[in-house]
Amino acid sequence: MASAIQSWTRPTTTVSKSASECWRESLCFWPQFNFLVSYEAIIGLHVGYAALVYALVRFMKDRPAFELRTPMLVYNFAQIVISMCMTVGLAPYLYNAATGQALFNISGKFEHDIEFWVLAHYAAKYLDMFDTIFIVLRKKDKQFSFLHVYHHATIGVIWGGLLHWGVANGTAFFGAWINSLVHAIMYAHYFFSSLGFENPLKAYLTMFQMFQFGLCILHAVLVVALDTEFPTKVSLIQAAYHPTLLYLFNDYLATERAEKRKAAEAARLLQQSGGVAPKAAPAAVAAAAASPSTSRDASAEPVAAARPRKASTASRTSSSSSNKKTK
């Protein structure tokens, strides 16, 4: 049995190939895993993802949020380990000794190890879908953005398509490598933050994500212009896809910053008014006065929230006394 398993997990060849030799409807070096990248698997799994998310949203509509602290700790740790394995496995191809080309492996030959780790990266995209499941079950509606759904619903299709046609190799390794590195860093942040540790580099995480998109766009342009191995038609997919992620991510961040500024201004005006929103105050101030607990950061709210309650109680007492005198 051991020998059977070993032969099943061994590539069909150990030599490098050109892109033209691999450009066919099959994995180039690992055809025994073709069932994972068949159109039926790619489409079926993504349709199943959409259906499951839709069902969970309806299921959670009138139910309280789950905490899921332990499952998320296990999930985040697993993501760290898997992402680091892919990062280390693909790292040797950051420098191509044959061509002397660094970072992007431009015009690099297709290798069985690259295809293996890109296949693992593709499979990990289905594990990533648990991000959405946790968001829905915990009712973190703000994180359930169009960017989030768009990314999870498309990235697996793209990698699956490249593998299906045998071209998820050569210079294409870079997208899988940089994304695995970013995932390892991000999930490490989530894991240690959930344990109560403060990450001093938290402010740089978003910058690194933006840097990733920028590098992928640069990579796509260089592949179209310089690569003599990778199919140009396929490289255009990356050139078109990554700008959409960059745009949506930047738009998401801009919206988040605007909401933070709006909330800060509302809190400032509320504090100036002694906890009672003026009649002509903006809607955000009135909302903050009506329900101060809606803020994401509730650590400073109990003291501020206590004032309007006391003022309201005094007001009601005064009004009641005045009514009695009138009678």
C-alpha cells in the first residue's frame, strides 16, 4: 500500500518542460489530480460556496451571533502552517539560476514542484472560504463586503482554470508565492491578536496588502512585455484581474476611513453637547446620542453614555413636578 500511495503522489516526470509542452487540458506533471481541476469541480464547488453562504445568511437572520473563538484559533493556526509551507516551497523560484532573473522567474521553465505547490495553493482557496462562513455565523456584517465575496468567488476559478490547462507554472508561481506570504502574515496577526497580544506592526498590514496588488500588476505587465515562455493570452487574465482587486480594496479602505471620521466627528459633537444631540445636529450625532453602544470601540463609552441617562431622568422628574404644580 505504501508503494501505491507513493506512486500516486509522485509526478509523472521529474524534468522541466516548456509552456508549449504543457499547454493542454490537463495538469502537466500531476495528471492524477485532474479531478480537482475539472470544470465540474471548479464550477460545482464555487456554486456550492455561494449557495451555502446564502443559506447561512438566511439561517442567521433572526439568531444571535456565535462566538466561535476556539474554532477560529484552530483555523487561523492551520492557515499559518499551510501558508508557510507554500511560501517556503515556492521560494526557490524567486531566483532563476538558468536565466539569472530574480523575483518573478520571467521566462522560467515549467517545473513539477511549482505545479505541485500551485495546486496546493488552489486547494487552499476552498479552505479560505471558511472566512466567509465565520463572518456570517459571527454576524460581522461590516466584513461581509462586496470585495470579500468577489475575491473568494473568483480567485479559485482563475487558479483552477490555469491548472486545468496546465499553465499554472513558470512565472505564474509568483502570484501563489506572494499571496501565501501575505496570508501567513495576516493569519498570524489574527491568531496572536485573538490571544490578547498587541501587534506593533498592525498599521503596516494594510500597506503590505496594497504592495502585494501593486507587485502583481507589475508582474503581469512584465510577463506580457518580456516573458518568452508563458502564454500571452493567459498573462492578460492577471493583467486584467489584479487592478480590480486593487480598486475594490482601495475603495473599501476609503469607505472605512470615511466612516471612522464620521464616527469621530459625531462623538466630538456629542461630547460638546453634554451627551444630548442638538435638534439641528447631523444624523450621525443624533444616532450616536440615541444608541452610543453601536460604536465598534465601546471601551470609552460607559462614562459618556451614563450622562444622557441621568439628564433624561432629571428631565422627566422636573417635567412631572411641573405638571403637578400646574394641576
